[in-house]
Amino acid sequence: MKTFIKTFILPIVCIVAFSATTTAQTRRTTNAKTVVTTTTKKTTANSRIPRSKVTYKKATRKVVSVRNVPNKTVVKHKGQNYYYANNKFYTQSRGRYIVIAPKVGFRVKALPDHYKRIAYNNGFYFNANGIFYVQINNEYEVVDPEIGTVVYELPEDYEKVSIDNQTYYEYANVLYEKVQVDGVRAYEVVGIIDID
């Protein structure tokens, strides 16, 4: 009986199992949709780029300042006062308030209007006006995004920059490069500009 099972039954079971596996694989490949994601990368050598290696396309940046900021909230950071109102951050200089990009570590109690939730790895960011936040307890802290994070639009006042004759986009010291994700234009984080 054992010889009969080894000689006839076991090979038949193996052949049936193998053909079922082959059929299942064939069906999956014939019914599967192929989606091509084209990404063109210029990859920077290091995720932290010294400011001295960055060349801005426009020689000077427009500085926006106002005389008064109504309903402002004080944001304390490293012993210095900054201000938050109208979804913008300000510093004070010579009696005027100058619009600035928030520094990593700034915390606010509520996110700016029109934020977007962006998933990355095991967590997510909140992105508002080009600034990335993570939730910590009941506050939102400004952070640098991880390399590879993809956004689908940049703030209006981004700047074009050049590093080693390659063009990138910069906003709030975050470097992006233009990529295609499933046929849609997007911007991938490729580095952070060191300001120290």
C-alpha cells in the first residue's frame, strides 16, 4: 500500500498542486492592471546642504513687513519671542513685524487653515502653506520632513535654486525636486538647507 501511495498518489497530488499554482499565477497576470510610475531623480549627495552651496535664481528676496499684527499669539522659542497670526509667523525688528518661515521646534495650538494630511512611513505630517507639523499632545510642532516625502503643490512664494548646476525648489529651507507620480506632477523632498 505504501508503495502504491508513493508511486501513484503522491506524484498525482504534486502535479495537481503545481498546475493549480501555475493557473492561479496565469490568471493573476492576465487580469492585473499595469500602472507605470515614472520618477526622474537628480538626487543630492547629502540630505543636509550647506547654505553656501545653494545659488538662488533671484538675487534678493522680497521682505514682507507690517506695522501691526492684530490678534497675535506669542510663540516662545529658545528664549526669543515670535508671533503667530493670520496663518503666518512673524519676528519683530525696528518696530515692524517681518513675515518669516517658522523655525523647527515652533509649536502652535491650532493648525493654519487649509492644511493637508500627508502620510509617510508609519506616521503622517500636517502640511500647511509649505510648513510640516506633527501633533504632540494638544499642540502642533514644526518639523523638517523626511527625505522622500511627496507633496503635490508648493506655496506661492517658493524659490528656484541651483545646486551643482541642478535646479531645485526651496521653501522654508526644504529642498524639493519636481517628479511625476502616476502621471501627476509632484514635488519630492530631497534635502534640508543648513542655516548654521
